[in-house]
Amino acid sequence: MASVTVRLVPEGEERSVEVGEKGVRVRDLVKMLGLNPESVVVLRDGAPLVDTDIVKPGERVDVVRVLSGGRVG
Amino acid sequence: MARCSVCGAPAVAYIRYQRRYLCREHYLEFVEEKVRRAMEKYRMVGKGYRVLVALSGGKDSAALLGALASLREKLGYELVAIHIDLGIYEYSVRSREAAERLAEKLGVPLIVVPLKEVLGATIPELAKLSGRPPCSVCGMVKRYVTNAAAVELEADALALGHNADDLAVYNLKSFLNQDLEAISKLGPKTESVPGVAVGRIRPLYTVYEKESFLYAYLKGLPFVHEDCPFVENQQMERQLKEVVNRLEEERPGTKVQLVTKLALRIRDYPRPRGEIRRCKACGLIASGDLCALDRLTLRIFGEPRGPRIREWIRERARELGLIPRRAAPAPAS
């Protein structure tokens, strides 16, 4: 079975996600991780990917959780 | 590979609620255009305005200063920035460094207020001494110091980096608590009260949190990407943020509609009761005899320390040649 490697940022945790031979759409990958596409940015080699981009088996991506700042004063 | 809907270059972002793909250049333009439109629509600034920008060191204040710097010639205002070193361990060290690098990169004069030196205690120390939660003390201190700096600098507006997600979440939280007076403060801007309070503006009012991150990232702006150690996962704000994002996922455009409609109806919410008063110790805005900061510092240090903060900022502003101010602004158009 083919897989892609995902690094969760800022936690730093790495996960291997099983995908088909053709790879996986970014949007589907994020959902497979149990995350909402609205709250993360996915980077490959530092470049942002869009929902429909394909991550191929053997590739590594960073899934960056968009952190909220302080309180509204 | 997805292509930019404007120019056909490789896309770096998809704006679901507009069904548009954008390349780096058109994405930066898209966010700056959102900021410009909000500033014009809500009359946040006028020509010759001095805008004080509050920098936390995080992505939103980076995006805020980045967008404001890009628009400053077109809209004709002057920028000054302020960062408060809160003394929250290594988090504050990294935040301060990011704020300093950001201001330098964008050519904006920066005043750094080290809380330990200026007020005599850090946020963790103030929380311990007062017996109040750190986030509550921190919010109060930040409101005080940014307003004091805006008054001392004779700024016409104080710009805050609250994004559409923040406002949607605080709107819902206040609604759940039926704190309608709190909702009345969530508009795109508040008015100045001459001599005691400078009006606050929120240029990122319609910019999504994710858009703000991507803007700061693509523009190569320095920012810290970590949570404050005092933030807890159980905080209602976090849970509501997830709820709002689930709605956005199902119904793209929910957040922008919510804040736009909120801005339209903001005047229908009741204002907090009680008259606006001048603090007897420091002279700034207060709801009683003393402002919240002077009440707290009087209780824990035996003296109100607002005047000391004001004096410190005034001296720093003089050193930087920011006061006395020369040009007078035109009214917001």
C-alpha cells in the first residue's frame, strides 16, 4: 500500500497516511486526518497547495494548523 | 495543477466562497484589496492620519502591518507600531523579536514597551499578585497600554489585528451569554473620545484567519507561529472557532456574511451603561473614579501606575522624534 508522510505543524508530529497508487487530493488528505480544510494550510517544499492538488505516494507535506491569536479586547 | 483565475499562473490559494483560484501575486492583491475596501467602506482612516498599529508578533498583526504598509501611499496615512513585551517566558522573547524584525522590514517606527520595566511586573506576576486569570489581566493591560500610547502619540486611530474568525467567534460567544453590550464593541471601528481614548479600527474585519496566515506567509513577513502558553483548549473561543469553521466548510461565505451583517447592525446593540469618565490618576478613559489598570495597580502595589506608563511612552516617543506631531489630519473620507 502506498503512503504519504504528513508533518503536523506546529506540533511537529509525523504521520504516515495510506493512500491509493494515484495519490490523494489535498482536501481529502486533510479530512482523512480529521481536520477541517478551513483551519489548515498544506505546504509541499514550503509552497502552499490548493484543495484540488494531488499529493503523490512517497511525498511529504506539512499540514499547518492556523493558530488563533489572543483575545478580542 | 490548478491555475490562477486571473492570469493563469500556478495557483497557491482557492477562495471557495468566490470560486476563484489565485497565484501568489493575485492572492496578495486580493487580501490588500479586502483591507482597502473595508477601510474605505467603514471610513477607518483619512489623509494625514497617524495610525498606531498594535503588534503581538503573531500572524494577524504581521498581515495587518504588511497590508497597511502596502496601502499607505495610496491612502495617505502615517504608520507607527507598538509591541508590548508581556514577559510570558520564551513566548514573549520570540514574539518581541518577530515584532522588531517585522517593523524593521516594513520601515515602520516601533515602540516596544517592556512590561516588567515599565509597570514593575510581567503578566504571570500580575496574575499571581491579583488572583485573576492571566488572560483577563493581559487583555486589560494590553487595552490600557495601547490606548495610552495612542493618546501620547496623538494618533488618530489604533489598528488591531482582529480577523473575521475572531469577530464571528466573539459575536457568538457574547450572544450565547446574551451580553449584547459586548457585541456593540465588535464593529469595524470605535470612535475616539478626545484626550482620553483613541478610536480602534479593525482593517482585517473581513479577512479570514486562514487568509491572514497565508498572506503573512507568502509575503515573507516575520511572525511567531505558536500558542501563548496560557491558552487552553477548553476555552469556549476555541470550540466556537471549530463550530464556525464547520459552518464555513458546509456553507462557504458564512463568516464574511456574518461580519458584514454585524457591521450593518452594530448600532442596534445597546452600548454599555454608565457615563465615560476620566481616570483621576492617569486621566485616561474610565468607568469609575479610576481606570481598571490604576484600580489593579493601586491594590497590588499601593500606587496607581498608569501615570508611570504614560510618562515612559511619552519619553520613548520623544526619543524617536514622533512627538510633538507636526501635520494635522484631514477628516476620514
